[in-house]
Amino acid sequence: MSGYGAPPIKANGKLVGELAAGTYFVIDRPPGTHKITVYGIRDTIGCETDVSFQPGMSHYFELGPIVRTNMEGIIADSMGVTGRPVPCKSGHSSQFMFYSLDSAAGAAVIAKLKRT
């Protein structure tokens, strides 16, 4: 996804970081439901979803291309996206969506990346 720049990420409407290819960042949120949003180039609406954070647990997400069709799913697979798609509300110009990783897979992916 390196050709897409560093998409901005918001949590509950506040910018928390940008993700360039091969990087990650960490945010702390209290348990409960939170809205996370990723934006693409010229994308003012983004792809937003509500996620439920459990106490005492780490939650891992990766970015991948938005999947609306089977062909887009094949493209995501070919890019090495390993998580489960997290359904989101998005505008027609959204390029990205979140993919959820289990704890073991998330920790393994993080070990290979650099922190932003």
C-alpha cells in the first residue's frame, strides 16, 4: 500500500496518527465502544466503524484496500492483508478499511514494523 501515502487515522473524531507502509502506532482507549476512521486521498468521509475494546486486552488492526467486490478481495489477498475485514460506513471515494488481527497475529506483525 506504499503508493497510497500515509492515510490519517482518527479515533472518536480526533486525529491519532498516520500510517505509512511498514509502520504502526499505539493508542490507549478506555474499555467500551469507540469510532475509528481511516481517510484516503481526497476522501473527506473516510471509512468509519465502531469497535468495542475490552479491558486489559490489546486490539490490533491493519489497513488494506476497501473490499466491495470479489475482485477487490482478491487484490487485498495479493497485497498480503491477513486480518478479517471490519465492516465500515464509507463514502464512495474511500480507498481503505480496517482489518482485525487476533492477538498472536497482531503481535507478530508489530514485531516486523517500525513505530511512527
